Amino acid sequence: MYFKKIVGHKDLKDRIKKALREDQLAHAYIFEGVKGVGKALMAESIAAALLCENEVDEACGVCAACQKMATSNHPDYEITLPDGASIKNKQIEGFQEFILLKPYTGNRKIAIIKDAHTMTLSAQNRILKILEEPPHYAVIIFITDQMAGMLPTIKSRCQSVSFQRLKKDQIVDYLLNNHEIDSEKAHMYATFADGSILRAENSLTDEAFVELRENVIQFADNLIMKKRAKAFDWTGEMEGQKDKLEMVFDLLKLWFRDIMLIKSGSAKELLLNADQFELLQKESYRVSLKQSVEILERIEQARAQLASHVNVGLILETLIMDIQEGT
């Protein structure tokens, strides 16, 4: 039941289900990968299968244990989440109390720690004691998208499982089956998702994203049509919104990628912004194929500068000048 909900990761699901059937699960795992690729659902699937009264490698969905899991009310299952920005020492004390008590209803206890990289140093050192000698009935799963934030001593005592980004067609199929959206938009959101269903869904349902995309399209048009003053006006608005700039650069890259495809003679179906085909076609007359490739390189360079603490206004102003000089 649970495993069937996981998009992709067939080989990984098969390996885990085989370990469940043969009772060969490790006592501690680290599930690592970008947000929204199925790490949490995989962990919950393992927990449900272990606690199910009727099945071995999949939750039946009908037994008393499965009903408790469905309502997040199973006494042998616990999830720890950050309290604010971090998982604190006191929370790990509660985790210890939970994991050291023998199971109430079966022979397993499962603890999932989400955003495990947010554990404070004290919390990580405390949980290390459990990992050194875990109870035989316990399965502990850490979930993280920032492996570097975890102590080497914790990583060395866990089995690491890497979740790869999902393929674009997998995300497209998911969006078409779970949202009222046409194929054109599904392809656009799936591409922007960069392998994450969560990112695709957040973009799809976030009105702020729709507005930002419209602003980026207008910004690109101002650049190409040499409306420098209007382009600078918008960058002034963005200076105080550094958290949105990665998304801005991603959207810009997709826009100029489409122009490059049009210049290459590609079919409309391959465009990610196909709903803006007429505007893209108009702009493509003003940008050569060579220029579109160079612009994509400049956008990538500007995106990379975000991590080096360069002034946001300077990054955007330099990008405007670079693009306009190249078109």
C-alpha cells in the first residue's frame, strides 16, 4: 500500500522489500537526497510494513496496526521534527525514552528523524550513544538533504541510502494523475522541479511562483528589447528578496533555453514555456543561437555568485549589462 505510492526508485524499493522479507534490515539508515524525491514516504513504508500484522514486505492497510499507522497513532512508531530551526537535545532525550522502551504491540519499534542535519551538536552526540548499541527491535531512519551537516561518527554507524532525482517523465505523469493540469504545464513544472515532486507541487500551487514567473518573463523581454530602465527597476525590487533569486535564475535559464531551441528549429512541444510561444518566437528574431548560448552561460555564472556573498544588486546589474551587450 505505502510502497505503491512512491514514484520511481524501483530498484531501491525492490532491495528494501527483499530485506523486509528476509529480515535483513539494518538497525539505522540515513536516507539522503534533495527534498521531495520520496525519502520520507520510503521511511514510512518501511515502518508500516514492519508493524503490519498480516504482511511482511508491505502494509496490508486493514489490520489494527495499519489503522493506527493511518491515523499517526501507533505506539511503536515515532517521528521527530525540528523544533523551530533545529532538533534539540531535549527532543533526542524523548527519542531515547521512546526507543529504549520495548515494543507495546509487536516486536519492532521504528523512529524517523526528519531534517536530521538540523540536530544540534549536543543532540547528535546524545543520539550517538543509541547508535553504538541499538536495541535489537529498533529501526532508526534519519532523513536529510544536507548530509554534510551530520557528524561522521553518526554516518559511520548507519547504512546510507542515496535517493536520486526523479526523471522528468515520472514527475510529469505524477502531476497529470494528481492535479488538474494540462500536459504543457505539467512539462514546464516538471522541468523546473529539478527532480523533486515537492518542488513541482509547490510551484504549481504557489500563487507567488506564478507571479514571479510572469515578472521574470517580463524582465527577459525588457532585456532583449533593450528596455534597460525597466529591467533595472525590477532588479531594484529584487535586491531585498535574495531567497527568490535562485528561482529567478532558474526561470531565466529556462526562458533563454527555449529561445535557443527555437533558433535550433526544435518543435514547439519541446519548449518549457510553450504557453508563451508567440513572445518567445518574437524574441528569437533578436537573439542569435550563439548569443542565446552565451546568455545561458552568464546566467549560470550569476547564479553561482549567490553563494559567494557578492552584493545582490551588483550581480543583477552585471547580468543586465552582460546580456544587453551580447544581444
